[in-house]
Amino acid sequence: MDTTPSLARDLAALGRVTEGVSYESVLRGITEAVARGVPGCAAGTAELWQEGRVMLAASHSELIALTDRERDLREGPSREALSSGRPVVIPDVMRDARWPRYAATAVRHGVRSVLVLPIEVERAVVIIGLYAVRPGVFAGGGSLMTMLAEQVTVVLANLWEFDDVVTGAAQMQEAMAGRSVIDQAKGIIMSTSGCSAEAAFDELRRVSQHHQIKVADLAKLLVTEHQNKHGGNRAE
């Protein structure tokens, strides 16, 4: 199946993940890229199936209704592609007898031919649907599926890596904040009891275990109470 040069360019651009990029924006970008870059394709959908959950994006709102209808029916080209792992082609919706209830909905939305491509990636499956208003637009889609598989794998891998980095940074920041408030709490205990830093931490840990509360949460309560009594900024 022929594609335009813009398809590869647009898909490659999606792989440059930056702050603010989301799964929704990536999926929507895929649908818009295939709608622009595949001759005869009028619209596209992309479903991300991960851990039993699905996220859907579409280049046109009408296809949201069609895909939701297909999911309710539990039959149709996308369901077939998801279960079989193989591309599904409907050359002419009005002449295809496999899913008559799906076909009726598709025709109402102006769809005459469909190509659905399942892309398996490390953590998920992406189901990409291409829709045309004329019959006979799509062939088997082998070369297109190869291109999409390569680019979608890169895009999602970059997005997952970016998420891991952001999550790791947030966890590190949280851990540093926790250590800071624990040090403040230790200082309060040392000041009031004259004990060592090690003994102050042991006391924090003993009380936290007794009350079944995290050491950092207990330390924050202690620091906040101390500051309320003596003035000053509250613990963050």
C-alpha cells in the first residue's frame, strides 16, 4: 500500500517526547498522521490496550461512536484484529457479511472500507484503524503495518522511558523532602531530651511502629506541632 512522505515524517516527529506529551496526544497524532499520509484514508483511530484497559483516540469524533459501538457488540474488525493479531480488511462494508450489525453502524457514519492493523509492543497492543468513504481503498497493508510497527514501538518506548524518568525524579524529590523533615524532627527531639541523633531517630521509629504510621509522616506531625507552638514556617 502506498503512503505519502509525510506519514513517516509525522510518525517520527511523535517519537520526540517532551514535557506535556501524553498517551492521548500520541494516539491522536497517530490517527491524524495516517489520515493525512495514506492515500484514500479519510480518518483513523488508535486504541492502546494495556493491562486490560483501553485508551481510544480518533481523528474524527464520528469514529469514537463507531468504535464504541463495535466494543458494545463485541464483534467487528478491531475486535478480530485484537484477538487474532493479524490485519483485517473490509474492502466494502456494504458487501461484507462477517459483522452485519457493525456494518450497519459503519454505513451510517459514511464508512465504506476499513483496514485495521494490530501492533504488538513490549507492554501493550495498539490497534490502528484506517477508514475510507469509498470501497476498495485498502489492500493488505503489509508494508504500512511494518512502518507503523517500527514507529509506534519507538514512540511508546520513548514515552514509557520519559514517564519512568519523571516518576523517578518525583520519587527522589519526595524522598529528599522526607529526609529533610525527619532531620528537623530529630533536631527537635535532640533539643528537648539532650539525646544523640541516633537515639532521636530510634525514638521516631519506635513511636511510628507503635502508632503504625510512617516515620516521615510522624516527623512532619512533630515538626508542624513544634512550629505551631513556637512560630515559624510549617513543614512542607
